[in-house]
Amino acid sequence: MTSPTISHDPPPLWFLVPEGFFALPVAATPAERAEHSKSFVRQLYSRGDDSIWEPAAPYYAAMAELMADSGVSYSAMGLFSTADEGENGGTARHEPADGVAQCALTVAAVPTDQVDVDTDVVAQGILAALSSDPYNDARWLDLPCGPSVSSITLKKYTLTPEVTADGEPTDLLTGQIQVHVPFPTGPFTAIFTLHTASTDYWTEFCNIMSAILQTVSFTEPDGSENEDVSR
């Protein structure tokens, strides 16, 4: 798909996501989005039926269209069981009856103005820009694919009584991990964003994001399981 803000397509990018992520139907045409959304809702609501799937599919197709217009190439919902943290301390695949920790993951390829192909120089510029915001915890990261910059932010929202279960105002803490990875193959930067309101499982989500970033590649890896977000 092509974002209206990008004059030409970015080079390809590959990465892997663990089980428990359900990719939204981001596709090039309305017909493709509609078709993919039908499959998406059946995976997401695996215990549902047509009474749930049919009204839900157009909603997610519309969400995918909005994301495509914003330059997002990949978007997924992560659902993980809170009943079993798994053998390695990570969250397990979702099991709604036992409680679920949720997150949203997006990947966008954003055009940048750099002339220098040195990704270290590009990353230094990103780090300087992000560090200027006192609410950002911006840090340099060395990934297998090259240099990158992470930015972590936590925000607290007050929910009004109308939307809370007990009818009382409630504070909601949300966290976001955003990682900027300059393309070594063109004037673009990949932006990986993981957002969650399940901050009780913040460490587990940090580990998940770290695992995803370790698989990022700008050259086609061996095997066919990697997500390709080339447009």
C-alpha cells in the first residue's frame, strides 16, 4: 500500500512477531481489506460466531484504512493470558477466560530527509530530537540490523464515572515503547510502536518488544515466517 505522504515506496523490511499477535487487515484496496478483515475477526474472536464476526469485520476494515492513510504498514493486537506467565517468564498465548493482557503494535516506514547514508548519523539526530522532550526516556540501541533509538513514555488518564465499572473516577496508566530504526537501504526510518494499558505486565511487554527488534532485517532472511512490511 502507498501512503499519500510518501512520494515513493520504501525498501522492504522484515521482522518476526511471537504467537499471540493478530495482524489487522492492512491492505492496498478496500476489497482486500474487507476480505482480510473477515479472517482477522475469526482469529481474534475464535470462540465467536457470525453474530459477532459479521458486525466486527467492517469495523476492523475501517481501522485498517485509517492506519494505511497514516503510513502504517503493519498493525496487530496482542492478546496474552495473565493466568500463565510461561516457562521463561513471558506472557502466554491469550485465553480470555483466565484474564488477558493486551497491547497494540504498529510498524510504519516514515520518509526522512537524510542525505548521509550513515545510519549512525541518522540515529544520532533522532536521539537528539527525542531527548529534547523531558517526558521521553530516549536511549540508543544497537540492534543486529544496525543502530536505533528507543523512546519510552508513561501517561496517566482519568476515566470518567460513565465508563467505569463501579461508577467512580478511575486513573488509567498506559505505557508506550517506540523504537526508530533508520533504513540503511533508503531515506526512511522504521518506527515500531507498542502501546498498552496492561502496565502490570510492563516487563513482559518490554521483553516481547525486545525479542521482535532482534529479528528486524533489511535483507530478506532465510525462511518464510518473517513479516514483510514492504509496500
